[in-house]
Amino acid sequence: MLRLHDTLTRQVVPVAPAGSRILRMYTCTAHEPSGLADLRPALLADLVRRVAERAGLRVLACRSVSDLARRNGGRGVNGDRDSEIASFDADALALNMRAPEHSPRTSETMGLVIELIGRLIERGHAYATPEGAVFFDAASFPTYGEISGKPGSASDWPLWEPAQEPPQGSAGDDAGPVWNGPWGRGLPGHDLECSATPLRFLGPRFDLYVGRADLCFPHHERARAQSNAATGQEAAVHWAHSGHLLFEGRPAGTGDVVPLSGVVAAGLDPLAVRLALLEHHYRRPVDLTWDALRAADEELRRLRRRVAEWAESPSRPINGAHAERVQQALDDDLDTPAALRLLRELEADESIEPGSKFETFLHFDHVLALDLPADIGRI
């Protein structure tokens, strides 16, 4: 059974659906132009999915896609986000990440957002101002700060922001469209989508919330407060966070960092990025470099050649002893570095027949998703 480090409890705990065979998982990604940054929590969610499915569970995955962006002090639908969102989806596909069952855009779920705000007001967790804004009352949620370890650090935050009047003489469309809410014309606060979306598509209590460590505070603290206040319970049973991702020493979400398309343009297989990340535990900070990506690309091509060579030998059963150790590493908080090390030990073990190595590597490629059989028939 898969066990993960729960950010909320600070313990490695079993992640299993309660009373069913469906694991409900929400992934927080694609909030702003992110380069490689949002790919790491997406990879974490993909690994969770693949290991859980290997254990016979069905996974119901959801992520919201923010197509709202700040413009001239306001927030509206940003047309530029269409290409950014499409680029993220293409990058995820290139890294063999399975698409979630639900991935609505914020602009498509405004009814859910408005409904959630109304519920929070009714339950005494939010209040409207004469100016047409709505704020979450931080004092009404005393456990704020438990995920990040920053208790008592909350101040009220906006749930609904009134639309700003366009400057006199302007075309009036710089901030994009706004919506009519019970409190006036406006736009939702930045954190609402990560409560409204999972509650709508996964239910009032779901199994796992996955995100980036650098969004833990305040974004995930606010999402938890909103969801719990609306449902009266812990909406997300467990929380898992991927470590910070840098590229050549710079935050991987900044605009000057090379995107995945730049990695491909440099002649590297995009799955070299996946392998380079798998070489590190998902919770550890990673500073990707061009040297590391080139080394991962070489290793990926080497492993594919080996698998193609073994494919020429008579088939043999999976090596049970090695396979059990690799599976234990994956089940133990997704220890992919240990799993890769154990597979390399299997590769070097001359007492194991090539056909058995072939079947064992293919068995675990369903989780690692490195397309290891890609060179079969080519050498």
C-alpha cells in the first residue's frame, strides 16, 4: 500500500480511500506562467496515480486551471493564458503524465465559486463590505497555519473583489470580463478555485491534495480554511507537497527559465526531464542543470538500448526478489531514487537471465513511464 508524507501531520501515512476503491486526488497547478515549476507536482500526482492503480485502485483526479490573471491592478480572463495552458498540457503529455478526469478553468466554474462564497457567509466565516468585496474571516478558523507550521499568521483575505472602474477615456477592457455576484460586479479571490473545484468534482471529503511546497503558505492554508469552513470537516484527508524546483540556480517558474520546449530544442528527449526528477525524492529541493539533463538523456538512451537487447532473449518471469524490493521503495513515500538504484542493481546482476530483466524493467516502466521499450526492433 502506498504511504506518503502528509504535510499536515508530518508523518508518513497510508494513502487509501475510505470505504471504496476510488482514490480522489486534487492537484494544484497552472496558476501563473510556470515554466517547469508546475510540472513537478504534476509528476508527483502522476506517480501517485500509477502506483495506486498498480495496487488495484481507481483514481479520480482533478486540477483547476486558472485563466484569471492580474491586469492593471484588476483580475480578468487573460487571453494569453490560452497558449500558456495549452503549453502546460503539451508538456505534461510529453512527460507521460496522464490527464486528470476533470480540469475546469476558473472562468468556467464561476457559479461554483459564488455558491461557495455564499455558503461561507452563511456559516459566519466570511463577510461582505459596503464596497462590494467579500473577505474570509481568518479569526473564524483557528487551525489556520497547521500545514505550513505558521499558526496565528493569518489576516483576512479576499474572496470576492469588486470590479474596478476603467480609467476615463479608456476602452474599458484591460481587466477583462467580470461577473455579477450577489455583492456586485467583480472577480473571485486568487484562492477560491482551489476550494470550489475539488469540492464540486471530488466531493466534500477527498483523499489527497497535491501541490508545490512554495504555495503551501498562504495559498494552501487559505484553500484548506475555505474548504473546511464550508464543509465542517477536513475536506482533504492528506496533503502532499513537492520540493522547490530551480533551474540553473533560478526559480523554475520565472519567465527567463528555459521551458520544456527549450530542452527539446537542445536535442534532448523530454523524458530526460522526468528521469532527472525521478533521480531525486519528490520532497527534496532540486536544482536542474543542463549537465544533469544531458546526463539523464544519456542514461535514458542507454537503458532503452539495454531493454531492446534483452528483448531478443527468451522471455522469463519477472524476478520476484528484485521486483518486491523495487515495489517496496515505491510504496515507501515514492522513493524513486531507491527504485532506480535497485533496477540498476538488477541490470548488473549477471545471475539474472536477460528475459527476466526485460520483464521486470517493463513491469516498472508502467510506473516510471520512461518509454523504456522505445528502441525494441531498432537495434
